[in-house]
Amino acid sequence: MSDFERDSAENWRLSQHSRPPLLGELVERIDEALATARASEAAVMTVGAAALDAAAQARRAAELAERASAAMNSNGAPTRSTVQSAGGAMDDFTARADRVAERLSRLQRLPLST
């Protein structure tokens, strides 16, 4: 084998499938990864806000249940006014729960990308 044949550029070329990606391709991949990360972050923020709101609603519901239970147990047998006040609180809770459910269903319809 002569020196010319041994040092030919063809011997040093990489095949198409083993070539590293071009800089432009790497930039495109990075941009796509950033867009995906931003969309994921927005989705997590939305879900986190909904979870915090649901936790606050659960806390309020527990407080109302404790008050209703205390009112029921304080006089022994429930009176008509005690039952009506507990019912009013439950009506308020039910209305609030319906509003939260509607809000969550609207959030589910929002697109995840920003």
C-alpha cells in the first residue's frame, strides 16, 4: 500500500449514520427541550394552584363539619334551628364545591403549551 492510498481522505470520512449532529441540529433540540420544559412548568403551576385551592376547601369543610358536630352534640338532641343552620352551612359548602369543580373542568380544557 502506498503512502498516498493510506492517507486518503476517504479513509478518514465518517459514514452518514456515525456522524455527530450539526450545531444547528443541536440548537433545535435544545429549543425543543426548553419549550417542553416551559410547558411542563406551566402545567405543574396550574395543577399546584388547583391542589392548594382544593386543600383550602377541604380545611374549610372540616371546620364546618366540626362546628356542625359541636352544635349537634352541645344540646343533646338537635333542635330545628340547629339543623337549619347546619343545613345552610352545607348548602354554602355544596355551592362552593360546585364552583371549584367547574373551575377544575375549565382548567382541564386549557392548552398546556405557553
